[in-house]
Amino acid sequence: MAQDDVLYEEDGFRDHLATVDEKGKRKWVYAQKPEGWYYNVRTVLSLVYLVIFFALPFIKINGHQLFQFNILDRKFTLFGVTFWPQDFFIFGLGMITFLVFIVLFTVIFGRVFCGWACPQTIFMEMVFRKIEYWIEGNHNQQRALNNGPWTKDKIFKKTAKHTVFFAVSFLIANTFLAYVIGLDDLIKIIMEPIGLHLTGFIALLAFTLCFYGVFAHLREQVCIAICPYGRLQGVLLDKDSIVVAYDRVRGESRGKFRKNETRTIGDCIDCYQCVKVCPTGIDIRNGTQLECVNCTACIDACDHMMDRVGLSRGLIRFASENNIIRKEKFKFTSRIKGYSAVLFVLIGVMVFLLASRKDLDTTVTRVGGMLYQKQGNDSISNLYNIKILNKSQEKIPITIKVENAIADVKIIGKNIIVNGEESANGTFFIILPKKEINSRKTNLKIGVYNGNIKMQTIKTSFMGPVSD
């Protein structure tokens, strides 16, 4: 029989989700506690991620959080640099760049991000699942507890578990809000009377309930039914993508292991350990499925069983379809090269835009409804409004100069000074000699200066009579 003709079991798994029964009712997943090299590495990496997540709001650069995504005030802070609505095109390009990176990463490595770096998986498997094991025991003990009567022991364990779940959800919600409104404002909400920050308190409670609902009840359904990333695999993956895969060539036909027998069938001993440890309840032997988050729990379980029966590891491993069927090594396909080229171009444009980003964003407009005014016998004036947004963190005194004509600038009122990360408005006259006016509309270039340093050049028009 050719390798491409290796027989599958019945394909009944394709017509329903592993977590839904024939009546459409959800089947609760009782995942066996995984053990092994991959799980240990994931645990260490998850600890690093968690430390970073909870520590970042406390790290400040020049008085600003390292990362803050203040949707309410319409400003984002990345590495201490604040981005405003005027920088939205940079943000939009950044999102496109990130999307292309995700596409490229998925084409090469499949859904490994979900199992190793996604916050949903990290909190579910490395925080809440561990709490569940600690309080209720392993998967069999959890199933027995849920199916059993409401005894004192069950009430105690359920109360303890959900109390801890809610407390951890409250901690996550606080940290999440620190990324949105800022750590200083969050501390005010926590420390000051509720009546002074009722909206903030309601938001904190709402996020707490949201996170509690996700990790105590929705759980793997977020990855299966809510997150669209799993469904993108059908479009992005190909036979060269590296995913957590079962080597059906080596494993089939499967059969129970018998000691001291001469094995004439495949290496899969049909122990179902790969199914028992799966947090989404699938059988990896059925091939790549949208529920699989590439968490590698099945690899650890299978390797452990292979060691016990004296067979080689790697029956389930990171591999591509072509590697399993044709023993082909990884190669850079035309898709990978194409996505990589697009990604490098986008990164280059992003770097250029960030490097050329100005500290000031200035708008100059002529005052509406006003004509030009005569100034003496030989000059004409126009009245202008100016609005300046200071994106930097320093106070900037503004000087306005006309660069392409001999003209005077007269500020109305006080000199314009823009505080850091604030905007300021002003009004000024441009007084132009009649000899400089050659048409009813003269184009001017206005330089906006901080002392002797030109910060920005703005184009505007000057209205006046044509000189004889």
C-alpha cells in the first residue's frame, strides 16, 4: 500500500465539534494534567509572560507608562512615546504589518501562537487550570465531584475554587484597566471613595465579571467558537506548514500494546492519552482541526507512553504534512517568500514614518468671513487661527515666521506656549507689503519654530488686492 493511501478511521468527527454532543449540548472538557518537557518549557515561558503582563504598568519612561492604550482620551503610549489621533495612519499601518506577520507566522508554524503565547491560553492553562487541579484534583476527581451529590466537601471545594477564580479575575481586570486608563488613575479608583469614581468602579467590576465568565465557564469555547484565528487555518495552512501532527504513516494501523509480542501493526498503541490531556477535547490522530491550539500536551503524553513501551518518540510531533508523508524537510515556499517580502516592505515604511514623525501637528486657517485689511498705505493683513498639538513631553514656546515672502507676523494676545502632550490655540496677523502680492491669492509657507529650531512648515494662502 502506498504511503498516500494509509487508511483513516471513520470521519465522523468532521461533522461535529469535539465539545458538543449529538443533541447540541456542550460536553465539559476534563483535561488530564499534562507532564513532560514541552509542558515544563511552556510553564517557564508562561511565568515570564505573566511577570511582564503584571509588571509593565509599573514601568515608566519620562513619567509615562511603557505601554498604555487609552481609548477614552484617544492616545496610545508605546515605549514611553505617545501617539495621537493624528498618528492614526501609523497605527493603521502597524496593524496591517502585524496582520501580515501573523499570516506569515501561521503559514510557517501553524497555530503555535495560540498554545504558547496567547493570553487566553496562558491564563486558562497555566493559572486557572492549575488552581482547579490544586483544589479539585485531577480530571477524574473533577468529573466525580461534578457528577456527585452536593456534599459539604463539594460545596467547600466549589466555593473555594470560584472565590479564587473571582479574585484572580479581579486582579487581571485591574491590570487590564491599568493599560487603558493608566496606573495612576486606577489607584485613585481603588483608594478613593466609590462615589468619586463610580464609572471607573463599574468598568472594573464589568471586566472582572467578563474575565471570570471566560475562565470559569467559557474556557476552551473562546478558542473554538469565538476567536476567528482557528478558522483562518483552513486558508493559511498548506502541506508545508509545521503543526502539531500525528504521524499516521508510522502509527497506523493502531492497536493495543502487548508485552513481549512482535508488533506487526503501527506504533500507535491506542491508549488515548493524547485525547485525555487535550484542553479542547480533540483526537489529534484525526489530523489538523480548528480546535487544536498546538499546545503540545499530546506530544508529551505520547512521548511518555512511547518510552514506557520501548518505542521511539515522535509519533506526535511538530511536522508538516509533506514531512510525514514524503519525509521532506522544511523549505521556503513561494508563499513564504512573498509574505516575507511584503512584511519587510511594511516594516521599512513603518520605520521611515516613525523616524520622520514630527513633535508638532499644526493647523493654520484663515479666519472665515473676513476679507483682507489695509495696514497703512503699503501693506495688507490677513487674520489666521492656529491650532498646535504638542506630541512631545516638553513645553514648547512657538515662534511663527513667513518663509517665502517678506512679511511680519503679529500674535494677538499672549505668545503661544504649548505644554507637553497638550494642544494650544492662537490668532495672528500676517502683514504683507503690497509689492509682494501678485495675485488675489498668494501661497505662503509658514514656519513653526521652537527658538531657532524649525519644527514644521505649513502651507496657507493670503488674500489681497493685486498691486499695480
